[in-house]
Amino acid sequence: MIVHNLVNPCVALGSQLSVSGHRNYPFVVRCNKHVSSKGDIASVSLQSPSVPITSDAVAVASDRKYGSKQVISLSPCLYDYILTNVREPEILRELREETSNMRGSQMQVSPDQAQLLAMLVEILGAKKCIELGVYTGYSSLAIALVLPEGGRLVACERDAKSLEVAKKYYELAGVSHKVDVRHGLAVGTLKSMIMNGESCSYDFAFVDAEKRMYHEYFELLLQLVRVGGLIVIDNVLWHGKVADPLVNDSKTISIRHFNQNIMEDQRVSISMVPIGDGMTICRKR
Ligand SMILES: C[S@@+](CC[C@H](N)C(=O)[O-])C[C@H]1O[C@@H](n2cnc3c(N)ncnc32)[C@H](O)[C@@H]1O
């Protein structure tokens, strides 16, 4: 980004300029007077930011009783930096890039989220997992890749077309034998699993399907997951709308209620993590 932004300032040779690489990241550029034989600027040096580079990259709670503790607030620049520090398997990169041209690509979990999901599965030593909302398979593939050979992921999705992409990538990654694809509505699949006597046998569940169904998914998954197992719910911050009192559409209200209920639900330990669009990790007690 910095190099890109140096093109225009260089016309003002020898002067000091404030260049707005990003509104949160003003910096000062000094273009040295030396000019190469081609007439280009031979060297350009960055100097200390005119304001601290972290000035807008933090948030502080409005309640003064939390003190002046600063927590990180992601700018596009900082998010790009995080992405450069994600270890994304090659096959996931290919799937992400293919999906980026498809309708609904914004629904896919981010690489940093997928990495966290995979790590939770690894930490748990999970063998039996469930995912609600597969789309083209990014998060499910991330989970399947770290499951042991005998492990199984029940992958629930209602849309046949996006499932075709997911299945292609399970094949390419050599993990098809670990993924039990269930085409249909997630609630029906979960109920049939309970009817089949699979209660308390799952280690891990990831919820990323219909937002207004979160309560029902959670209750069913709480039956299917064992004590000590995890239920991870995506989109709990819902693009920030949950904290905006002026937004009251049905999905926002539903997620707000869900968050409130989880907060009070003593059957699980919880942690709301501001990653992606917000994920709550619940551990069944
Ligand atoms: C946010 S996307 C999932 C993204 C996916 N986890 C990923 O990382 O690529 C939500 C998916 O849930 C599916 N879905 C929505 N409602 C559903 C339901 N009631 N049952 C099953 N799938 C559903 C949608 O078709 C969509 O593909």
C-alpha cells in the first residue's frame, strides 16, 4: 500500500507531504532531491507518522469503570496484515478464490476464522463434528482437513448447487470419506440424528445457517454434543447491527435475543470472540 501511494507525492520533489494511505494511517513521506537518469525519484524515505499510527486502531469501553483499557479495532490495513499471518492450506485458497466469483461469496467464513475453527477441533481432539450451513465448503473443508482418518463431519446444507462445489473440493483435498453431506433443512437433519440415538456423541458443532433459527439449532445441538464439547456460532455481531439500537430488522433482533439468552444460559461456558463477523464459542457443561 505504501509503495502504491508514493506515486503521486513524488511530483512534489523534496517536500514533506502527508499522504493518506488510509484515513487511520496518515504518514509523512520525504522524497529525496536526488533524481535518477530516467528522471525517477531515486529514493524515498518514510518518516515517523505525523500522528501515532495506532490512534484510531483501538477502542475503549464507554463505561469508565472499565478504565482506559484499549482493545484493537480492525482497520482494512490491519485486517490485511492479519490475513498475511494466516496459514491457509493451498486447497482452501483455491476454494476461496473460486468462490469469490460466485453469488453469496461474502457468506464464506474468513481464513482467520477457519483457522480458529480448525484449531478448536484439533485442541478438542474431535472425531465427530457437525456443521450447519456449508455453502461452497470453506469452513467444512477446514474442519475436515484436521479431522483424524476415522473422524466424521456431518455437513448440512439446503442448497444443492453450492454443495456441488463443496463436494468437488472434498474430493480434491482427499477428505470425502470424512464428510457426510446432508442435503436438506438443518433442523430436520438434527432431529433425525437425535431420533437415531446420536445424542451426546458429538465433539464439535459449527452453526452458520439461517440466523433466525439459531435458538432451535442451539437446543438441538446441545442434545447432540457431549459434555465438554463445543458449539461455535457465527455472525453473532451481525455486521455491528446488534449494538445499534436503530436497527431492528428480524435477523438483527433474532441474533440479539440469541446472544442475550446464551449470556444467561448456565448449561454452557461462553466466549464471544470478535473475529470475522463475531463468533461465540460455547462449551457444554
Ligand atoms: C453463511 S453461509 C455458510 C458459509 C460456510 N460456512 C462457509 O464458510 O463457506 C450459510 C449457508 O446456510 C445455508 N442455509 C440457510 N438456511 C439453511 C437451513 N435452514 N438448512 C440448511 N442450510 C441452510 C445457505 O444455503 C448457505 O449456503
